[in-house]
Amino acid sequence: MNKLSFDKKAAGTPAAVTHAKLVNRIDRWLQLATPEERDDGLSWYARAGEFCSVVAEECGFKTAAVAQCVAILSPQIDWDQNKRNAVLLATTLDENIKIFASKAQKNKALAALLGEYELGPESRKTYSFAENISNPASLRVTVDRHAIQAALNNPDVIDLKITEKRYREVEAAYQAVAKKHGLLPYQVQAIVWVTYKRIVNR
């Protein structure tokens, strides 16, 4: 398979699409991955974990705490900037540093580093992101905008409110594809993510 047509009639909410269709669409993205993209996705979270481990060792924190910091600072920025911001906060311990993050985000990220705050499951995406980075056995999925767009085959789904129900429906679909291929759910999400970026160029 070398071509994918977006199904814009499927726009709306994941609830409007059956579990089987979500699974099929995610599986199609997985098949579109090049060998390089597959390798990149398979090791993406392991490399992120190694980054957090290095920062933790150099700055005297726990790896899981650095992963929480990274996750809290992650919304709306690319991965390289996300890492730079986490390093800045971990090395300065200054919640007033000038990075693309709200005051609340910086305060939470700093508290996470210091062991005074921990993301809970109610945070959904950021909680799952931290789990995927710090726990190699994690079965959670970081369901972000790209993960939903890929599951719907619709790049125009941007401002969809990600409710608990919608999050779990998409997460369950990624988990089903992972089980089918003998992969971890976060590996499928990462492979789909790098493949989606190439094809949609976003």
C-alpha cells in the first residue's frame, strides 16, 4: 500500500466511527511506514527515556520525575524544544525562566522535579506521555491531535475536545493494533506519528 486517501466524511468525533474502523485506519498508517520510520517509532520512547535518565543523573533527580517535567511542558511545542525547556528548568530550578509555557505549567514541572507533584490519570495525555517515557512496559497511549487525526484519516480535525470517552476509544484502537502486530501500544503510536508527519507534512 503506497497511498492513503483522507476520509473527510469521517470528520467529527471518534464516537462517530466504530472501533473496527479506527483500528483499520491506524493499521493502514502502520503499513505506510518506511523501514526507517518503523525503526524510529519503535525506539522513540526508549530514546526519550534515555534522555530523561541522563538529565536525571546530571541534575540529581529521578528519571520518572524528569519524564513528568517533560510531559507537563510538552503541549504545543516540538520535541527538541520540549527537551531544551526541560533541561533549562532542571538546571536552573527557576520557574521564571523564559520558555513557551504558562506559569502554572512551569510551577507544576518544577514541583514534579522536586517530588512535590505528580501527574495523575485524569491528566490523560500528559500522564500517558510521562508513563510511556519512563515505563517501558506501559500499555497507555499518548493520544494527541495527530493520533486522533490518523485514527480518523482526517487532518482537519484540530479543535476536537478530547473527552475521557473519546480518549479511551482512540487509545483502545491503538492498543488493538499493537496486540495484532505484537508491539507495545506506544510503539504503534510513535510509528504512526512519524509516518503521519511525513505524509501530511505537519
